[in-house]
Amino acid sequence: MHHDAEARAGLLHGVSAYLLWGLFPLFWPLLEPAGAIEILAHRMVWSLLVVAIVLACTGGFGGVRAIARNRAQRTWLSLGAVVITVNWGTYIWGVNSGHVVETSLGYFINPLLTIVLGVVVLGERLRRIQWVAVGIGAAAVVVIGVDYGRVPWIALALAISFGLYGFFKKKAAAGAVDSLAVETTVLFVPALVTLGVIAAQGNLVFVHHSVGNSLLLASTGIVTAVPLLFFAAATRRLPLSVLGLLQYLAPVLQFAVGVGIRHEPLPTAELFGFVLVWIALIVLTVDGLRHQRGPSPVEESAESLAA
């Protein structure tokens, strides 16, 4: 009975986390007229403050101090901080520039690129069906690129940066909240310098536009931390196979927001490309569920969604 209650609580926390991440495309436009770089800097600054408060109210800073004494963990998380900066900045710019559908594509193809990363970096060997899934995903990117008349660089930048972030986080093997505290500490000073430069140029929106806008910019820390805490609670209660399936809630919602709410165009060729991606993910997921000897690349990539 207790196990069932824990599973239900874990499912509720997991769904809540991915629903919030999926609704991000509705939040970032509210921060305009702030530009993507200012929004990104605020997210870094306020996230550190919020995570510090969370740590002070829960387990304390023992985990952060342990990471600070571990050179390997510091290095991996510093690299993670760099690539998540690319990921956050690209995502915010993409959403606020009217490319919500393409940003959702990035998180759809992320599990496929995670597999490629495992082959290239870790020398992993894939099953034949996994190669089929990767091939279908590659064909989808080509179809969408031909339709765009350009490489879908927003989607690829998001997928590659997020895949690398998941790899660095896995190598660091640190707790979700503790690792985010370290990453945002690494980013804190560059973020403050960025805000100072923007202010010196007379382009800072924070406290110069409206009280509501300033509060929304400050809330980026809470917006970052809350789904992370939900996700951390879910990982303690759910098997990775379930989290691996739940992770698709976020890009599905992002896609729905882009097409249904933001009314972004979806030509037939692009839709066909998305269908190919979804087929590849179905193949990959079914294969992962059939091989429960260890977490599949799809399931491992779910862990990195703590970003």
C-alpha cells in the first residue's frame, strides 16, 4: 500500500515537472521587452538565489561543499554550466523569436543524439533496432531542413547542448539541486557582468520598464527551481523507464503551444518530418522497454532534464 502511494506521488511529481517544462513557451514571451541575453542572465542570477534558499531550508550545503572539494565533479559541472548556458539562451531566443515548433523538435531528437553521443564518445555498441531509430531521426532532420531551406540549427543546437549537458551531469554524478547550485555559482559572476554591460549601454529592462516585468524577471529563479524539485522528487519514486516515457510530455506540449496557441505555420513537409521523428522515438522506446537490463539512452536522457 505504501509502495502504491509512493508510486502515485512520484507520477504526480513527474507529470507536474514535465507539464511545467512543456509550458515554458508561454512564459518567456511575458518577459519582453527584455532581450534573450538579459533574460538568460536573470535566470542564472535568480536561480542561484532560489537554490541557495532551498538548500538552506532542506539538507543544507554539505553536498555543495563535497562537490567543491572534488576536482572531477567541479570540472564536469563547470562544463555542464557552459553548455546549459548555450541551451537556455538558444531556447529563450527561439521561443521569443517565433520558433516554438523548432525548439520542440530539438527535445524530440535529443534522445537520438544522446545515442549518437554514446557511440562517438563512449564507444557504445547499438542494437540494430537502435540504428534504425537513429536513421529515421536523421532522415527527419533532412526532410525538415529541406523544407526550411536551411539546417534546423535551433533544434540541433538545443539537442546537442542538452545531450552534452546530460553527459556531463552523468559523469559528475551529483544530486540535482546540489549540481544546479554549483552550475549557477559558476554562471553567477558572468551573468552579473552581462547585466552590468547591458545597463551601461542603457538597454537594461529590469526596474526600468514596469514593476510587473521586473517581478517576472526575478521569478525566473523560481520558474527554474520548481520543476527541478518536482523532478528530483519523481526520480526517487519512479523507475527510469517511466521517467523516460514522461519526458516526451514536454516537447509534445511545446509543439502544441507552437501550433495551437502561437499559430506557427506547419507545412506538410515539416509535419512529415515530425512524424518520422515520432516513429523513431516509438521504435526507440519500445526497444528500451524490451531490454530492461539497464537504462536505455532515452531513459538516461530523462535524468538530464533537471535543467
